[in-house]
Amino acid sequence: MTCHPILGSDQAVVSENNTEEIDTQNSDDAAVTDSESQNRKAVVIVVEGMTCEGCASQLDVALKRIKVVISAKGSYPDKNVTVVYNPKAVTIERIRRGIHDAGYDPK
């Protein structure tokens, strides 16, 4: 896989099982109504195999191709990806498969 450097990264805390769900109701990036927040969940998944910020960017693009993924932000320094998705329309296992299909190893 060819890596292309990009700028910026987010940091996230990951639980002992390498997956953390995040409350998106109080997200700073967008105003979310109660009905919208019920259709949004965030999860942080540890990812092995990223070697640079370009890998994190490629992972973002690959996950955003899953139609019900609202956003994805990979972090090379933290070796994880934060994914906001509709839990009524996709499972975490499908998201993990998308990570695998992109050439990385979800933990």
C-alpha cells in the first residue's frame, strides 16, 4: 500500500478491549437533536498496520465508503480510528470488516 502524508490527527482513549463507544450527543462538531443522536454512535477501534498519516487518511476514505458511516478519522500516532455511524443500519463487525478490507488489522 502506498502511503501519502497528511497533516493533523485526533487523539482518543481506548478501553481495554480496544474498542470504545463515545457519546455523540454533546459533540462539538455539530448540533444534534435527540432523534438524530439516537441514530448516531461513535466507536474507537485500535488498528494495526498503519505506517504513516497517509495510511490513516486512506482508512478514513475506505470507511466513508460504507454508506451509513457518518464520519471516520484515523489516527496514526494513536493507532486507532474513530467512527461515527448509524447503529440501526450497520454493525461494528461490518466496520471492522471495512478496516480489514482496506488492508489493516482491527483489534
